[in-house]
Amino acid sequence: MQTFTYPFYTRIIYRYGNIAATVLLLLYLIPIIIGVDENRYLLIPLAASLFMIYFVNKKYLTLYKVMTYKIEANEDKLVCSDFVFSDRVVVIYFEDIESLSGGIFDGRLRGVMKVCDGKNQICIGFSDKIKDSKKLITLILSKVKKEVYDEVIEKLQALKKMKKK
């Protein structure tokens, strides 16, 4: 069984980075709120800051639901654990994988990749920052159904064509 985890600092940023960003944006809001009575143009940075706080926390809440920080893989399954705010363990069998999306699976070089189990309606996500990510991606692609593999390969070929232009 192979184990894939994140480096310590990457794990800290993915888990708690939104807290630091939110605190900094809230500190930035204090002088804006105080000065908005004197200058109505400060409503623009106020609205922008509130939007950024909303966007950052919405993105992190989405990641918290699917992001796993430890993946153990063997010949027939992925065992995913170490989720934020949860002690759950998710087992996904390669034969049950219905779709692969995000990151390299969608023909992009970066991003969170999602592996979705169609049988149990479960999706897990992992980033390309996980240790030995290429090995994990190769393992997943080598074990999924041919239809899912072909779909990903089409997206990768489209990426290559775009790079050549």
C-alpha cells in the first residue's frame, strides 16, 4: 500500500489559510468603516473587501468538504482520510470511479483534482501539491475504466494542441 500526504506547511496553508486571510481583511475593514462617513468613495473598497472575505471563505468551505490530506492506495482501492473537521474515512474502489475532474484531469496544469465514485455518490479531492502527485495520478489513470481514462486523455490532448498554437 502506498501513502500520499502533503508537506507540513502546505497542509497548514490548505487547512487554516482562510483564517489568516479573513483576519487580515477584517483588520483592513476597520479604518474603511470608520472613514466611510466622511468619504462615500470608501464604499467601493468596503464592498470589495466584503466580497473577498465571502469568496475566500466560500472557496475554503468547498475545499473542506472534499479535500483529503491522506490517501492510501493499493491495487483495487483508494482509502482517503484526514479530512478537515471530520474523522471520516472514505474508501473508493477504482472500478466504481465514474469521473475525474479538475487539475490535470481537465487539461489544466494546476488545481484541485476530484475523483468521484458513482456507486456511492462520493467525491474526494486532492491537490497537485501532494507528495508524489504524478505517481498518484498515474496510478488512478491506470486503474479506472477505459471510458473514464479516454475522457481524460481527450482533455490532455486538447491541452497539448492549445500549447502548440
